[in-house]
Amino acid sequence: MIFYLIVLLLLIAAILWLGQLVLAHPGTAIITWGVWSIEMKTATLAAAVLLTCVLFYVAIALLRHVIGLRRNLSRFREARLGGKASRALTQGLIQLTEGHWEKGKKLLIEHAPHSDTPLLNYLAAARAAHMQEEFGQRDELLKLAIESDSKANIAVGVSQAEMQLGSGQLEQAHATLMRLRELAPKHPYVLKLLARTLYRQEQWDSLLELLPELLKQNLLKNEDMNKVQGATLQAMFQQHAKSKQTDKLYALWKKLPAPIRENNEAILLYAQALHTAGDDAACASLLSSNLNKHWDDDLADLYGRIQHHSLANTIQQAEKWQLARSDNNPALLLLLARLYNQQKLWGMAKHYYESSLNQAPDAEGYLELAELLETMNEPENAQHCYRLGLRYRIRQDGEKLHLIPTKRQQSTPQTLAVPDTAYNGL
């Protein structure tokens, strides 16, 4: 600003100096153009030149003002349309939230070209079209969203895959997610959506290949993804188990990442597959090894159902687990009952069944005890267990189990070392 002021002052001083010079030395100037010639005083010529410069400057200034005015009008119009688009975006989102899909969609599409965030307009409008099951229009709007922001390929693709998956378009969702995975191989949400899609398509081989990456990305912790992992392992294990291909079962288990092989659910699924394949020896070894490390009721339940090569050794191992625990775990008591039942030590089996069921009622446990009591020729007690089991199955309400002592039990002192159990308020 100071610079321009100095220049202006210098220019005024120069003009005054030139004017004084011209007035101090008057003279005549002749301008010739072909046959034409103009004669005028020097002062007049200087004034004419100065006036011409001033007029030229004024003309340039007016021209710039006109151009600037037009530009300003254009900016004002764009700002007005932008503000209107911003308000339309807010109103459109409100309409979508209230479920007015058509109204919201029209607002969003109409003002998208003037919006500062056209990507949001098109994405929200695509969501509205999806809710109206207008899938063709939805995909067209998603294309416009990508055109409005070329850097939003992942965001638009994820939205498209979500909507395709939600509408049951599994093949399209699969194709979209595979394309996204090429763009972003490690993107966690893309991997999660791909896993859900493969799960619904029952593509277990592909899911099995995806499991290590899901594990690496820590995506297997929530309930839905646990379900995906469980279904994948179960399908793959049972595929080999039903055909008795134990060698493929072993290979598949070794192929799994260590954290999965240490998961109780995965161990149980593998053990069930070994049992189905007829390899109870490997199943028993697997279960026993893991129960020695950490107790799990589900593993113990399966351990009591399979065939054991040496029941005496198995019972001895189960009794060690019982001595190591102080809580009289009902699953462990039920395991002992089943093992004694297999060994035909029915008196011991009966007491362990009774002890377990008085802590944790179980419909299958009632049935097993009832069948055992029939074998032991105790029909009244058997009928009582059948009734308790049926009521528990229907009402899910446990009752205290009281068995009628037999004549032999009444005349013979009880000598079985069975833990004293409490009813626990059932």
C-alpha cells in the first residue's frame, strides 16, 4: 500500500514538473500523417496526451469492473446454490432418517451438482434407492458418487457391498469385495464383509484360506465372526469326517494357525470330527491333553461319550481331575458317571449321576440315569427320573432329585466315596 502511494506521489510530481516545463518553454508541435498535418501548441499536445492516458486508464478500469462484476455475480450465484444445496443435504438426510425415501432421494439428487460434498449426496441417495429396492438406480447413483470423487473408490465400494449383501445379491457382493480387496488387500472391513459373504455362500474352502488373515487383523473376536469361524471349521472337518479321511483331518488341523488350534471351540469341533471319523483314540488323546491344561465343560461332555481303550486308566485320570478341583463341577461328575456306566460299575455311576443332576439339571442326564435305573431293576426311580427330565425339558425348571432307597441299600451301610453335593437352590 505504501509502495503504491509513493508511486502515485512521484507520478503527480512528474506531471507537475512536466507541466511547468511546458509552460516555461512554449512552442509549436506539428503532427504529419500522409497529406494531413496538425499544428498545435506544445502545451495543448501535452494536455491531449495526458487526457488520452487518463481516458485509457478509466476505460480499462471500467472494463475490469464489468468483468469483475460478472465474476462476482457468478460467485454469488454459486454461493447461493451451495448454501441451498447444504440445506437440501440436511433436509434430505432428515427425510431418509424418517423413512421418506423418495422425498429424501429427490432432494439429494437435485442439489448434488452444487453441493460442496456431492459424494455424500449420491451415497445417501443410493441408500434411499436401495431401501426402495431400486437396485439399478442405486448402482447408477454409486457410479455418480465415484465420478464426483475419484479417491472414494473404497468408501463407495464398501457401501455398495453392504447393500448388495443386505439385499441377498451374494454374487454381486462377492465380485465387489474381490475388486475392493485388489485395491486394499488389508482393509479390515472389506475382509469382514468378504467373510460374511463367503459364509452365506457356504464357500468353506475360500473361508478357510481367509481365516489366517482374519485372525491377524483381530477380526474373529465378536460373536458374528466367531460364528463364521465355527461354521467354517465344522463344515471342513465334517467333510473329511463323514468320508473317514482321518489323514486329511490331521493335515487340516496342522494347517490352522496356532491361536485357532488353542481355541476351545475349534478343539471341540476337531474332536467331534475325529469321533465321527471313528478315531476315538486320537479324540480321547486330544481331549485329555487339553483338559489337563485347562478345564472345559464341553470338552468334558464329549470325553464322557466316546469309547476309551482303557476305561480303568480313563477313570483314574478323571478322578485326578476331581481331586484337583474343589468345586464338585457338575460336568466332571457327569463325566465320571458316564465312565462308570461304561465300565458297568452301576452303583458308582448312579451316585455320580445323582450328584451331578442335583447341581445342574440336564435332560439327557435324567434320561441316562433313568435307563441305568431300569438296568438296575429300580422301575420306580426310573419313572421318577423320566418325569423330572420331561418337566425340565418343558419348563426348564430344575427339581431336587430324591431316589427311593432299595431294600438292599436300606440294609447295607453306604460305603461309596461320593462327594456330598448341595442342591444350589434349584
